[in-house]
Amino acid sequence: MTDVISRMGLRRMSPRDQHDPHRVATPLELLFDLVFVVAVSQASINLHHMIADDHVGEGVIAYIMVFFAIWWAWMNFSWFASAFDTDDWLYRVTTIVQMTGVLVLAAGVHDAMVDQNFATATWGYVIMRLAMVAQWLRAAASDPSSRPAALRMAVGIAAVQVLWVARIYLLDEQWQFWSFFALMIAELLVPLWAEAHGRTSWHAHHIAERYGLFTLLLLGESLLASANAIIDAVAEGEHVPELLWLAGSGVVIAAGMWWVYFARDQADGLTSVRAGFTFGYLHYVIFAAAGAVSAGVEVQIDVITEHAEVSQTVAGLSLAIPVALFVFGVWLVALRPRITHGASAAVLGGAALIALAGLLPAGSAGVVALVLVAVVVVLERDAAGTRTPVNS
């Protein structure tokens, strides 16, 4: 059997070494992330337009739903790849199929968010998830020690995909809405059920790097929004001071979010299955907030240029709340066990002040940026205070 696999140009899908030194993201994983950014960008763009058109509640709920599909598919592949990446041609082809599903999902984001028509987005999601079923079945066939968890993952994922498809063809719009959250819970439960029968061999430093890289891509979206403010200022020749102030504030906000996220190493906390689930699941808040920041900046641009139907307060909150949630999420996942109680109180206070800054009548982006800088200073001073002095 091994000779047949080898002649086909395949490798046995054995678990990777959990302590493999210098384990880094592969070029295929980086390409995978870039494709997902297309879907995130579509979700952010539609959130921006729905808020600007004064459909705030509908826009936020639709964004939460669509972003779950994006995040969950990305996260499942990332943890699988950390454990079973063989990088042979079949693994690459199956991963590219998942990328195709991402593009189909991205094509359906507008219909899902604006018209509550989830057909295209659902099929894109199902394509991604069924490709993941194939990967888990291959892992189950290749490695006896991983077989119980791998088979449960494959069976659980496949069963939920049947329900996703049935949902869009058998239920009316109201029941489609409520059943979404029931199936979301079912998706979250599948890995818990599977890993209870044996841990897969994911690599802590590799996982931390993968999450960090995806965070960088999401922050890039907010930098693009800041660049749009400068472009609009130059192109229209109107509201130049306000737009330039927003652009500068946006750059500081993106840099501050980056600083907060990478203020402490996160891999050292991934020491158990429970820690892995906590880290992975709570990152939904961090990722969704980071993806929404660019929408907040764009809404502020629309208000400044008088192209929005919402007030300055709504525009301010559309930026301030995602930033505050991001800071809170990073504190919860990464900072809380690694900084002093005083620094924790300051970070949480900073997150609260950032959220409240959205209520200011004007210039809220600048206040958000200043508070974020203060949070960074607190973290740096805390790090300096906890370092072991070097004897000269």
C-alpha cells in the first residue's frame, strides 16, 4: 500500500511533530489567507454600505452571520494543516478546492447581507467544508492513532453540511434566520466532540503565527480605508482637513491594534486542548472586530463628505465599537494571564473609553487613536517592569 501511495506522488498523512522547530506558515497557507481576505473585504464593504444607508441593526447581524462562515472555514483548515500538512499534490488540490469555495462564498456575500438570500454563500461554504471532509477522511485512513478524532470530524462536518443545504431549500426566511444560529452551534460542537476522543497534533507556535498573520491581513483592510480617505480628499478637494485627520487617525488606530495584538507572545499559552479551543474560538471576536474597523472608517468618510444617511454619532460608534471589541478580545485571549492586574485594569478601561469615544460629536477617530496609544504605553511600561534586570 505504501508503494502504491508513493508511486502516485502522495505522502502518508501522518501527524506532524508538535515540537518541530522553525515550523512556519507555508506559501500555500499564505495564498489560502489571501483568498479569504477577498471574502472578508466583501463582508466589510457591505457592512459599510448598510450602516451608511441607516440599516445599522440589519447590517451588524448580517455581518456577524457571514463572518462566522468565513472565520469557521479558515480556522478549521488552519488547525488541520498544523497537524496534517503533507504538501503533496492531492493536499494542494483539495486546499485549492476550498479556495474556490471561498470565492463562491464571497460572490454571495452581498445577496446574503442585503437580501437575506444565503443560497450562493451557503454553497460556497459547503464546498469548503466538504473539501475539509475529504482531508479528514484521508487523515483517518493514513494514521490509526488519529482515526477516532478524524472520523468524527468527517462525519460531524458532513452531517451539518446536509442541514445547511436543507435549510435554504426547505425553510422560509424567518426559520432560515433562526436555524442559522442552531447550525452555527452545531458546527462549534463538532470539534469538541471529535477531540474528546483524541487530540490532533497541532503545533502551538505554528497556530500562533497563523492567527497573527491573518490578523495582519485584516488590519491591512483598515489601512486601505485610511488610504481611501486621503484619495477622496485629493480627488474632491473638499473637507480636506477632516479627511486627512481621519486618515492619520486611521493609521494610528491600525498601528495601535497591531501593537496590542503582538504585545505578548501567545504560543506559550497553547499547552492543552482546552487552551486551544479557548484561543481558537475567542478569536472570532478579534477577527470580526478587526474586519469591521475598515467599515467604520469608510462610514466616517461618507459622513464627512455628506454621502451617508446616518449621524456623526452612529459613524463614530461604527469605528469605536469594533476597536474596543478588538482590544477587549486581545486582553481576554492573550494579555490577561501575561500582564499585571494594574495593566489589565488600564487596558479594560481603555477599551471602555474607546467605545465611549464614538459618542463624541466630532473627531472621535482621533480620540480613539489617542486612547489606543495610551493602552500601548501601558503595555510597554508593564513589559519593562516585569523584565528581569541584567547584571552589568
